Amino acid sequence: MVLLGTWNLENLFRPGEGFGPADTAAYQGKLAALATTIRTAGVDVLGVQEVGDPDALADLAGALDDEWTVVLSELFEPAHPIRVGVLSRLPVQPAADTADFPAGLLPVQVGDHGKTTRRMGRGALAVTLTPGGTPLTVVVCHLKSKLLSFPSPHGTTRFDTRDDDERARYATYALHRRAAEAATVRALATRLLADEGRTRRLVVVGDLNDEPQAATTQILAGPPGSEIGTGGFDRPDHGDGQRLRNLAAKIPVERRYSRIYQGRKELIDHILVSHALLHAVGQVDALVDRPLPSLGDNPASRRDARDSDHAPILAHLTL
């Protein structure tokens, strides 16, 4: 049995850095809270997001029981250097680290005055482990946030605007980038599966910044049809070699959320598996036993928060 999960650690920086907590006490409090949640969950392999400082993730690994392997993506935006990674009690090997949009996808606009990009803001990291002697590849990603930021005349960032046209433009930029990033992760999964998803064990985990039925989330599923809970689920077809199934439908309805925004519960953190793993999936849950804060539109207000604003999503795999 392998317990696999995904968790956005919310701006994990050491104190005194631009995005980190103001003092050591807040930092140590956050490390203690994160470590307690990971130990309580009993997770074996955890995809993590918003790691701002490699040393901070090393501090977290050191606060846990047993020996943990840390693997981090080396691809991120210098202006806000958060990245994805993996914490694992099992031996893992890096398999891929990519951020470039796939061939055929043009650069997308990300700001006014024609500013564009052809890369993800955070790289997608793939690692391989071999529980039971058969390879299992885990892809970790963190797609563009729905929380909007706007440029200020002085080169800083603001999180609100009274100009609804500006709001609409930047919401569109964010949506286009999130879709392009989903297509990039999908291309990586397609390459790793090589149309052998009936036998190749692949998991995609991460903060997709949207809910299960959102168009950007659906991009990752690959060929449509056979979703969990539909009439075609148990009917083999030619798409099974590439298809990924979102395990969101297996989370109990009353616990099917990973973040609270403006008082509304949202499931934006996901685990998707290839066909070969469908019959290996046991319990799937959101670890929402601890209270989550209700978020607004200014992430900077939580700089000294002593826990994450997300709940981990966990899946038991019999391998």
C-alpha cells in the first residue's frame, strides 16, 4: 500500500525573505503545523507546491519522522520563485522537469501592451519510484492562479482594481495561461504514457487552481469519456492508453474541497491516474479535519500564517 498525496504549502519561505514570514517564531510555527499534518496523514509520497526556498523544504523534511527524499523543480519565475517538488519516504528518481509550452501552441498574452510568455510559471516535475518492483511515475504541477494581480505605476504588484475593464483583461490573461499550462502538463503525460496507459502507472497531482469540471482541468484528462461515475467507466476503449481519470469523484461529497474562497468551498487540488491504476485506487479523501481559513484576494495578507490555506488530497494505492 502506498499513500500518495498533493499539498500546496502556501509560500514556504524562510523568515526575512521577500515572501516569507516576518520572524522566526511564525516560521517555526508553520513548520510545526505542516509537519504535524504530514505525520498525521501517514503519507508516503507527497507532491508539494509553493516551495519558495529549497532550504525551507529541507527544514520541513528534517522536522518529519524517518528519512525523506526531497526533489525540487528547477523551473520557476525569479520574480516570485515558488516551485513544485516531491517529499518521499520511498526512493525516487527525477524523470522530467519542463515548463516550455508544447509545439504548436503559440505564446499567450500575460499582461497589457502585448506582454506574452511561452512557458509555465512553475515547472512540471516528474519523478519515478518502483513500489512492488513496477515503475510508478508521479507528475507534480501548479497551474496559474485565479487570484489576480495587477501592475502598479511604481513597478510593484497590487491585488485589487476599481477598473472592471482591467479586471476582465487580467482574468482573461490568467485563464489563457492556465489553459496553456494545462496543455503543457497534458503533453508531458502523453509523452510519458506513450499510448500504454493500460499498463503504465502514471499519476498527475497538483494545484490546478480550478474545480473538476472546469475546462482547464478537463484538458488534463485527455480523451473524453469513461470518467469515474459515468456509464462508460467500465467499458474499455481506444482512449484508455492516454486517458487520465480524476479521483475527485471518489472523495466523500461533504469533504470534497481543498480551499475556502470568500466563504465558498472549492476543490482545486487534484489527483489523476492512468488506466493501469484504476483498480489499485482505494480510499481517496481531503484532509479537512483542521479548519481552513476563508481567503480573500490578497495573498500577501497571510505572510505570517502558521499553516497552509489548502488541505492535502490523499489517495491509497495498492501496488
